[in-house]
Amino acid sequence: MGLEIVVKDIMESAKADVAQLDREAEEEASHILENARQNAKKIIGERLAKTEDDIQKTRQQELSSASLEVKRTLLNARKELLEEVYVQAEKSISELSPEKNKELLRSVIQNNEANGKRIYSNAASEKMVRELTSLKYAGNIECLGGVVIENEDGTVRLDYTYDVILKGVNEQLLKQTSDILFG
């Protein structure tokens, strides 16, 4: 019977050791799970914060892009309108009355014919220009109106065509025209 008691004591001691090891293992497992949960929360928090930052950056980029596109569209619309104004000005010049055209040509020729020997104009104004000047009529040029006066050897050309005058005035007053049209 003595051996049974020893075996029983060994068994009880072994069960107690197993129970102790089970408790320690459960505590360790519980500790590991708690650490894993904390790490998971930390990782989720970091990823959420990064995602929110990414969303904010993307939103800002989209807003900037949309704003830039609106500005580009507005500038293109303004450019088209300014071009339309220029085209309308060209049309108005091409439709000048003969009297107004003659008055303008007289003024340009009187103020500048002393600087040249030859004069050019468009075909429609040729007869008028010949009447208004003593310069040699050198031929027709393609323009809205006005004249080109040239010196004897052709090294100096004074371009007083309405096209060139309109272009110069347009470039000089573009900002002012834009301010009037668009505020």
C-alpha cells in the first residue's frame, strides 16, 4: 500500500504542477492577447490617421485642381471675348464710310508724306490716296485701310495701315479693355 500512496502523492503533485502550469500558461496567453489587442488598436489608429491625412491631401489636391480648371476656363472665355471685340473692331474699320476714311487718310498723309517718296494703300482706297498726295503711288497692299509710306530706297517704311494701328492700340490698351469688360 505504500507504493500506492507514493504514486498518489506523485500524481497529486503532478496534477498540482499541471494546474499551476495551466494557470501560468493562461496568464501568459491572456497577457499576450492583451498586448496583441493593444498593438492592433495602435496599428488601426495609425492607419486611420494616415488614411484621414491621405483623404485630406486628396481633397485639397482635387479642390486646387478644380479651382485651377475654373480659372483656366474663365481666362479662355475672357480671351475669346477679347478676340471677338478685336474682330468687331476690324469689322467696324472695314465698314468705315468713304467720308470718314478720306478724313483719316488725309490726316495720316498730311502728317507723314514729307518722310517718304512712295505710298501704298489697299485697292479700295487707291483713287482717294492718289487725290490726297503728291507721292508716287507704288501699288496696292492687303490691309483694312490706311497707307504705307516708303522712302526713296525702300529702307524706311512707315506703316500707317489701320491693321497695324488697331493692333498697336489693342496691345497698348488690352488691360484697360479687359478691366472695362470684366471689372
